Amino acid sequence: MSINLGTVPLRRHRLIGTTVRRCFDMNHGEFEGEFKDLLRDYVKMKRDLGYKFDTTSANLRRFSAFSLDYDIQNKALTKPLVEDWTAKRKNESVKTWEHRASDLRQFALYLQHRGYDAYIPPGKRKIRRGDFVPYIFSYNEIQCFLHACDSIPAHPLSNKHTSFPLLFRLLYGCGLRISEAIHLTVSDVDLNRGTLFIRASKFNKDRLVPLSEELWDMFKRYSHQFNCHAEPKHHFFRNKNGTPLTHDNVYKQFRELLWRAGISHGGKGKGPRLHDLRHTFCVHTLANQVREGTDLYCALPVLSAYLGHTSVAATQHYVRLTVEAYPDLIQMVSNTCAYIFPEVERG
């Protein structure tokens, strides 16, 4: 299926409260206040359902500390407390603000379901799958991008000229999520079989991802050069000083490589995004299979499992993206999988 190729500074909140400043540094620890038992039960329930819930749990721990300044009776979640907590903070991004408000909204719904009085904050409109149009790289753009990767100059204090060409080929050639790639450990990479073990990814799903021959050879060369003496628990992709790569490290390099490859960027939130390499892998894979005459009814479940999707429905929309990106394939798609598209009456 693979394609051949420190401490965060504290910020004072504008609202009054003696516990506000310390609650922002609560990435770990116990819940506090009137809701602590209910918060603990709520997080346990979500994790039992298979959600990681780490970020949400941290947000709710901060909320529990924030609530200590309020007079709460009978575990009632009042409107003033909710509105104070969900108010947008200075210099806070819209995405962070909405996630924080959404986390409390879900807990409020849980409280109400348990029979407690709870003010439910207004919900935000979620972006539907059809509302977002990913950036699909052309084959030529991918070639230019990979050439830019291979042209990263060597530096005595850095190994990015070796790690990034492999990492970006992995994102495009296997469709991995960036979090899956940078969290790979040495023990997750089976150089004898040419497979990657993706553990506890989205929805806590594990899966095996086979590598193409080209990627397999690159992994062996990279491992021989950088991971000969590494421990199994060490991150496979590391900086020369031993620290693991981060999303911000990779994204910064991604933007620079796009510029070198002559691929314009529309600005923050407009792409191309790192995740668009995964979208492009899916579209290019389906396009190749259509050209080879593969029945997509049989191919979609395989691609779905390879990507770690929860269902074929999550993968199915790539068929339409493939047709939009390569309109010359529409007749071949119609011949092999016309039944995938629902018939729509035109007015």
C-alpha cells in the first residue's frame, strides 16, 4: 500500500481569583474542588470507551482548580462559572478557546445526564468532513518537494539533512499521521520484516504498516547511521542532541521546504498542511489502483485498515477527491465503482 518513493511561562488571566494563575500549570495531578469525583468518573468513562483524553483531562484539571474560587452548592454547574471559564482569553487562539469551551460543554452534558443542575454552554458549529477541502499535491509537486528535502544542507550540529528526507517520504509514502511518525520508537521499527508498529494511535488503535522496498532500504540505512546504539524505547527520529522531533520542528521545516520547492502556502489554516501529505497518499493510491483496474469496492477496506480508520466510511470520501483531482479517471471510476456514489436527483 505504501508508495515508492521547558517549562511554559504562566499567564495571568483577566478574571479575578487567587487560584487562577496556578491552575494554568496543572498538566498533571488530581482534580480538585466540588466536581473532583465527577470529573474523575467522567474521564474514566471516556477512557474506557477508548479515547486517550489526555488534553481534555488536562483542561478539566485546570477547570477544577479554577472552580475553587466559586461557591458551588450540590455540585451545580452555574452559568457564571461556565461563562467565566469559557470566556476567550487575551492572545488565546480561536482553536484553543473553542476546544476548552467544548471540553466543559461535554462535561456539563454528562452532569446533566447524571441528574445534576448544569448550565450547558452554547455549542460551536463543527466542521463537517465535506466542508474542508484538503490540498492534494500533484505528482510534480511531490517530486519537487522531495528534491527540496534531499537538498537540505548538511550541518555538523544537525542531522536534519538525513532525518527529514526519510520522515517526509514516510508521511507521503505510507500516509502516516505526523504524531504517529514522530512517536515511533526504535522497537516499533522491524528492519527484518520492513514493517512499522503504530501503537495507541487515534481511537487507541494499533496497526502494522508495511514499507515499500525503497522506504525499507532508507530505514535500514538511517538506523545503521543513527540508531545502532539506541535503546528500544528511544524515539526513532531524534535530533542530534538526542531529543525527539516535535510537531513544531517538523512543521517549520515543512514550510521552508514548500518555499524551496516553489509551492505556495495560503497562510495559517489554509494549507498545504502536514496532514495533506496523508490526504495526498490516499488520493494517489486510489488513482493508481483505478488505473490498474482494481475494484475499489475491494480496495477501500484495505486502504481503511492501512490508514487506521475506524470504518470504510471514513475512507470513502477519498474516492470523490480522487475524481476531482484526476477528472480523466472518471470513466474508469464509473466502470469499477459507480455504486459507491449515491444517485442524486437534479432539480
